[in-house]
Amino acid sequence: MSENILEVLNMYANKNRQLFVEIVKQSLNEIFGDATAETLIYYLGGNEALNDPSTMTHKLRAILGMGADAILRYVIKEMDKRI
């Protein structure tokens, strides 16, 4: 399942990188609130990490463990709505 998550994230990022980053940020803000989302983005590696789904996924899993996949599925759901 986790391989599929990364494949889908890569597909969306390749279609529209700017929209992908915007939706990742928006999703993290909705889940965690602004301050925590900004802190998490910082620990992920900033906007550069958000531009690379593989890096973002690996770092998010390292920080949040199994809960990361629920967040990534939420991002995919939000992308489905917009693309």
C-alpha cells in the first residue's frame, strides 16, 4: 500500500508541482493547524522537501511513523478533488 501512495503522489506532483505543494501545505494546516504545520514543514526540509514526494514521504514517515500514511492519503484525497 505504501508503494502505491508514493506512486500516486509522484503522479500528482508531476502533473502540477505548484498545486501539489499548495495542497500538501493546505492539508497539513487543516490537520495540525498553522503553527504545527509550519514546524513540521521545517523538519521535513522546507519547501524543497515538499517539491519531492519521495523525500517528503520518507521524512514524514520517519517523523510520524505509521500515522504518516493517513496524512498522505488525506493529501491524495484533496488532490483528487482538485485535479
